[in-house]
Amino acid sequence: GEQVEQRPPHLSVREGDSAVITCTYTDPNSYYFFWYKQEPGASLQLLMKVFSSTEINEGQGFTVLLNKKDKRLSLNLTAAHPGDSAAYFCAVSAATNAYKVIFGKGTHLHVLP
Amino acid sequence: NSKVIQTPRYLVKGQGQKAKMRCIPEKGHPVVFWYQQNKNNEFKFLINFQNQEVLQQIDMTEKRFSAECPSNSPCSLEIQSSEAGDSALYLCASSLRQDSDYTFGSGTRLLVI
């Protein structure tokens, strides 16, 4: 079945620097991709949902890139600030099993002031 | 504030005890998912429903859990005989369709001692 690998597991950056988190997936027919943010003790907050037809997706303070050829999804926080410190999870909707999504193992981002 | 309401927030049970948690999905969302997030932040899909019908569930859920989503009542997930390995955050999510983005609840953190 679909497998999702997320890197890095931990990331520390200085305020104002960019932070890049990457997920690779195995099912070439995957068609929905999600990025979630989870602050300590809180639930998952949807940052962006991406369709397989859109390669570049702009959010507020971040960009999500989808490379279907390489089966890679990335989240790029362009100028990180301390409020971005959280765990980030990618998730992929498996085309062969559309009733559930597969999550990456998460990246703990720490933005230093 | 999440539109998916999960109760209780925390649950402490002894091994062998039943552990029951509830979820009120976002209004109008017929699809409900349960996930288990372990201490390593790994997500395990447990079961999902569309209206009152189970769509999919994993083996563990079928054997050890009791879950339902009755109409006009909260959905529930109950471990019939808790084990130490069940200690985790249990997340409920709902969506409009199986391919929509999910709205997650804040979770029920279960500790089995």
C-alpha cells in the first residue's frame, strides 16, 4: 500500500530563515495531499489541501510544491517566526483506497528568536 | 475552537478496563474517521464511517474495539479491554466527502496504567 516518508524529523531554524519539510510517497495515483500543523496539546490544523493537478500552491507565509514525477511534496515556510514552532504532518490520499489518508511521521519545527 | 468535539479530553484506565471516548462531527459532515496517534507521532487509521455505516476498519479495531456513529448521537469508540499499548491520543475527524479535507477534533488522550 501507499507509504509516506517525511523528512526531517526535527528542524531548528532562526527567525526569518526559511524552513523546508519534504514528504515522498509511493503511489503514483495519489491525488489529494494535505499539510497539517499541530501545536503542543492541540489538534491538527489544516494548512493546505493540494490537488494533484496543481504543482505550486501559495499560502500565507508558505508555499507547497508538488513534484509528481519524483512523487515529492514539500512545505516551504518562507520567513519562519516563533509562532511557526509546531509539529507538521503531511498526508496523502491513496487513490487505491480513497477512504483514508496516510500520514507522514511528522517534523518538529523549532524557530529560534 | 474545533468544530469537531471530542470528549473526554483525558482518560485514565487500568489494564483490562473498558475505555470509551466520544466524538461529535462537524455539522453536516457524514464521514467520520478515527485515528490513533502514538507517542512517536505516528498515525494509525482505526475506522471510518459514512453516516452510520462502517466503511473500513483495521483488524485491531474489529477485534478489540467497539465503534459506532448512531444518527442524532455522538460517535463513539470503545476499547473493550485496555492494554498499556493503547495509551495514545485518539483523534476523530469528519469530512463532507471521503476526498475532502478533514476537520480534526482536539483528541482524547488515553493513559492505560
